[in-house]
Amino acid sequence: MRPNTLNIKTGKSPSTVTKSSSASTKPSSSQEKPEAVHAKGILVAEERRRSQRVLLRVRACIHVALHGQPATYDVTTLSVNNHGALVVMERSLPLDTRLVLEHGSTRERVACKVSRPAREMPEGYHVPLEFDSPAPDFWKIAFPPANWRPDDI
């Protein structure tokens, strides 16, 4: 059985430990590729992302059929990436709801779905959307390279 490698950041110097099915821990071999995790064993969000997230406010519309009735909602993005966006809107949408997102400036449309449950916040509901397929040109911005990281994390 191959052990799982965990890279746990402690201060400025990360340390790597190997977790196996037994209770003991051993240093990992340099041949295994570590994954960045929090101390609780959860992958760091940046390591799970397929593309860089950019904080960007764009007005948009969501076109959706709820209970068989077409509806349009004005939304604003909070962050965007090649694979979707996080939008704020006045109501929540159920997980996996299929919809069309329309860019407020270009009127370009892209098919997507609600990828995770919405979170209620003071300014409205934060609804994460995932495009059916990557659309790097939809937002009309140049995204940072996938391996880009700020100097001080």
C-alpha cells in the first residue's frame, strides 16, 4: 500500500510528512509529489483550482428556468476565472441548476451551472457558477499563468 504524502506549512518553512494507514508518520521520499494541505488535512484552495481566480466586478444577467418559468436576474461578479465565476445576487439558486450567464458589456452568453451551494451574505447570495466548458475569452481579460503565486503566501 502506497502512503499518502502531505505537505504541511508551518510558518515560513513547509514540512512534509507521510501518512499511512497505520498511526505512525515517516518523512516522505523525495520521489513522491507532495500536495499542499492545511494542518487538518484539507487541500489548499489554490492547489485544487484549474485556473487562477481574479477579483473582478462585472455586471451580468442570469437566464434560468425555475419551476418551468423563465426568469432573468441581474448579478455582479465577485471573482472570475476561465471556468466560471462567483456572483452575488438577490436570491439563492439550488445546486446543479442549469442556466445561461450573459456578460453585461459584450452580451456574450455561456452555458453553466451552480457548482456549489450558495452562501447568504449581507450584500446578497454568493453563487458559484461553473461553465460547461472553459471560456478563457469570456471575461475579456488576460489571466495570470496557472503557476503564478504572490511573493508572500
